[in-house]
Amino acid sequence: MQDAKTAVSGEVMLKPKKSTGNNLWKRIKQNWELYIFIAPAFFYFLIFAYGPMYGIQIAFKNFIPTKGITGSPWVGFDHFERFFHSYYFWDLLWNTLSISLYELAVGFPIPIILALAFNEVRNGFFKKLAQTVTYAPHFISVVVMAGMIIAFLSPSTGIIVHFIEGLGFQAPSFLTDPRWFKTIYVLSGVWQSAGWGTIIYLAALSGVDPGLHEAAVIDGASRFQRILNINIPTLLPTMTILLILSIGSLLGVGFEKILLLQNPLNMKSSDVISTFVYRSGLVDAQYSFSTAIGLFNSIINCILLVTVNQIVRRTSENSLW
């Protein structure tokens, strides 16, 4: 009897396990409709996001177009060292960080405040009108926005300049003074994107249980107390995720609007990493050097994203992963 059990157990132990590959193909066959549904998005990112990463290697080569990527000589970290040891490195880094932090400090809380304010408005017509007015600038293109800024702040035809001078004050040189560039860039960006950003927070506020507010009113809580103790805690998970994403792109200041507003007189505060990459790569044809700078920028953003996410994960349950 014991020998029979041993034989049976031996057969069970020697029975081959199903391979992981077979299980995977079985699941694919069972759910083929879902895989077809996700295939366009998968191939989109594979071709347009991961495929071009093959060219990152030119950051470590002296890229010569006639020789191609594989035929160009390998130079290692020479381009990175050249950028780090250049006289403009700290100026570019400071301008990029200062604009990003300025934009984060001003632009991050305003959509939250607008969402909390819109959520308290009970007049339907006024609420829709206010939302439309704040959402509308989001649909203005960057080129048109830059043209409007230049037209409004022009020393000769700018309506804002004329308004300030009409009050009896001397209007500053908004477009040429380096001290004003960051403020103009950030405030115009907030005006353009704040209203659209409130949509996310309004969607989060729509999930608040009305019974909580009713119970708070019965207990004598004021409107401000209900906002502070019910609405804001509801927004905290969304705020945390968006803050992590914002910090993760801290060095990713876009170059389009900066390039359109940039001129030789405000270059001291308007020249950022992205505009320098544009000039080095497309204007001066220094492909390897500009790729190295862009790779450095992406690595720093990735490190910031992972670091902030880990800090948030250790202190709360609201993290990206």
C-alpha cells in the first residue's frame, strides 16, 4: 500500500508543468477581441514612442549623417561633459527650474480654487457662463497666444501699456526686460490652462456624497467648514497624482511659447534647456550634442518622478504605482 502511494506521488511529482508560454497563448486565444481592441494603441506607442529611442545612441557618438547612426564614431560621455562644463549650463538650469517652480507655485492651486468656487455656485446660468469664459483660452493655439501677448504688451500699440500710462504711471518694458519675462510667461500660461484644469477637480467633486453635506449642515457647519473638511479631502488623491506628474516634468518646459516670446534683450531669463536644444540641434546641426542634452533632461525628469512617487507612497496611499 505504501509502495502504491509512493508510486502515485512520484507520478504526480514527475508530471510536467504547463509552460508559461502555453498559458499565455491560451489566454490570448480566449480574449482575442480585447487584444485586437488594444492593438492600435500598443503599436502606436511601439512605433512612435519606443521605436525612435533607437536614435538615443547618437548622444554617445559623433553623429555624421553620411555615415548613419551605426557608422558614426563612438565618443562616450564627451557631449555630456561638454555641456556640464560649459559657461551657460547653470544659467540654462536655473532659468528652466525657476520658470517651472514659478509655474507650479502659481498654476497648481488656481484650478483647485476655481473648482471649489464653481462647485459652490448655485445659479446655473452664471456657472455655465463663468466656466465657458475660463475654459475658452485653452482652445487658443500657442502661436495666437504669443501674438496676443505681444500685441497687448507692445510699447506702441499695447492696450495694457496704454492703460498703465493712462493711470499716470510709467509702463515697464514687458517684452524686453528680462525681469518681466518669467511673470508674463507664467501668468499667460495660467490664464490659458487654469479653466481647463478645473474639469478634473470638478469631476472628483461630483463623487462627493450629498449626505455628508446634509449631515454637516445639520451639525451647524458653515460653508467654509464643509469645503475644508469634505471637499478638499475628496480632492487630495487627485491633487497628489497631478502634483507628482507636475514635478516629474519639472525640467520639461516647452519651447514653443518661450521661443515665440524670446528676443535678444530678454535672453538672459528666457533661454531654457529646451530652446537651447532646439538651437543646437536644428539651427546649428549639432545632432549628437543636442541629443545628449535632451537625454540628460529626460533622465532628470524620470528621477524626479520616481523619487517623488516613492516619497508620496511612503507617506500616503496616493501614488502612481
